Amino acid sequence: MTVREVALEAYREALPVLALSAVGGLFAGVVLGGMDAELQEVPGLLVLVPALLATRGNVYGSLGARLGSALHQGLIDPRFSFADDRINAAVAAALANGVLISGVAAVMAAVLLALVGRPSAPLATLVAIALIAGFVSGLLLTIAVVSVVFVGYRRGLNPDTLAGPVVTTTGDVVGIATLLGATRLVLALGGG
Amino acid sequence: MADFASQWSVSGIVRTMFPILVVLTAIELGSGLVLDTFEGTLLQYPSLLVLVPVTIGMAGNLGSILAARYSTAFHLGLLSFAPSDDRLAGNAVATVALAVTLFPLVGAGAWLLQTVIGGTALPLRTVVLVAFVSGSLLAVLAIVVTTVTTYAAYRFELDPDDVVIPVVTNVCDVLGVVVLFGAVRVFV
């Protein structure tokens, strides 16, 4: 293949996926753009945004990859049932990782802000927001990933190419929307 | 398959992934800190705030798609690291072309959405320029990071699938914020 052929093939293959994730990213951006009041009220919240968004991709992208490989290997059936120990374990581990790392990210952010002498909301406020957002977004993304991978596989699509775009598109929107919801909840309950 | 049970146990999966997640989170917090330093500008011009997730996401996606293609070519024995390698060059060209196509549209989209919802303080031209310049620069950086990381994995005999994609995605996320910060500094 010549450089031109390789480039054309790569361009055509990636354009729809990237365009889709750009649309998802823009919607996430609109939610973030409307969060200016909360960002001002909770100093340090913006520091958490890239870490929490990346976590959603890393944790639930990996769940999608794991389920996809297991389907290809015939280890699991493309149907959700609470009787399947492997699916249960994969989902429980993804949720545990997602919630734990959100809490750890909040603690690390507070420590980092204190070290560089920048203002930060109380540690408990940041941790509460991160844990609530981590748990709710985890549930939503698990449902999205499991349904898309299973339904796609039953219809003859390759779950490996489905899971990535679904997670990157829904992950940003769900990640920011749950962060906004969690922040409002914690502020309403008197944190911050 | 001695470790078969641990591959599908909750504690096994958490033990494998959690240390990696902590490292990646530490990297991402670095970009969060950069965002924090220009929070004032972002809050003043919400159309720039709208650009934040999409720039981070697109940078990571450009890098991870390139990394996935390099890894597959590498596994198939089709990739050499010579500068004359067609696959290396062709994929790099595609990455730049994708960024140049999509980032101006992303900038226009961000401006349009923010104008409809809350009104914008910045002209369309500025937001498109910030997105276009950030995107072009990020495409070049994504190529450099992906090529270097894939080459390092190859030298250290690591499976590029395990190592390159998480490293490239998260490093490109951080670069996305840094480059956006630079573009905002210059053009706004």
C-alpha cells in the first residue's frame, strides 16, 4: 500500500467514530459551560474534571473490551443474567474501580491544590461529589456498555469496535452530567 | 491457565487495574491543575469552557486510534520504524487530515451551541481559530507521542495493546488541555 492508500483508508475508517465522539464531547461541553456557578462555588472542582472523564473511559472501556473478548472466546452468553458469575464479577469490579478511583482522585486533587497553594473546597465536599458522581455514572455506563456490546454481538457486529466509541461518546456526557447533579446535591445538603 | 480464576474475580480485576488507574489519575490531575490556572478566562468566555471536554476527548481519540492501528500493524509484522515506512507515514497523514477536518467544525459547533443557549462574548472567528490551531498542533503531538510510545513498547518487548493505548490516551488528554491553554493565551 502506498502512503496515500494507507492515509485514505485510515481517514475513512476513523472519521465517523471521531465525528460521533465530537458531538458527544460538545454536549458534555454545553453542560460544563452551564456549570459556571457550581465551578465558582466549589473551588477545585475543575481540577477533577479531566481525571473523572478519563476514569470513565479507562474503567468502562476496559469493561467493554473484557466482555467483547469473552464473547469472542465463548466464555459468556450475550444475555444479561444475574446468574452469570463472570458477568457479575466484571461489572462489580468495574463499579468498584470506578467509585474507588473517583474518591482517590478527589483526595489527590485536594492534596495537590494545598501543595501549590491554590484555593480548594473542603476535602469532604470534593470526596462526596466525586463518590456520588462516580457511583451514578458507573451504573449508567455499565448499563450502556453491557447493552450495546450484547445487543451488537447478537446482531452480528464486532463488540471490539462498538465499545470504544460508545464509551467515549456517552462517557463524557454522563460524566459531566452526573458531576453537575452530584455537586448540586452536595451543595443542597449543606456541603461546600 | 493458572490465573484463570483471578482474571474473572472481582479482587483479581481490581488488583490488576487499580494501580494503573492511580497512575493515570495522577497524570490527568496535572491537566486539571492547568485548567484551574485559567479558570477565570474559561468562566468569562463559556464557549471556551464548552471546548474543554471535546478537545480533551478528540486529542485522546486521535492518539488512541493511531495507537490501535500501529499496534495491529506491529502485531501483523507490517510495521518498521524507518521514516520511509508507508504505514507509519500514511497513518500520520490521516491523523493530521482528521484533525484539520474536524476541529474547525468543533469550534463552530461550540460557538453555535453556546450562542443558542447562553449567548457568547467571543466572535465565531476566534473560537474556530482556537479550535483549529489547537487541533492541528494536537495531531502532530499525538503522532510524536504514539510513535515514541509504540517504539518504546517494541524495544522493551511489551505488548503494545496493553501499554500504548492507555499511555497515549491519557498523555494526549493532558496535552489537549495544555495546547488549548496555549491557544487561548495567544488568541483570546
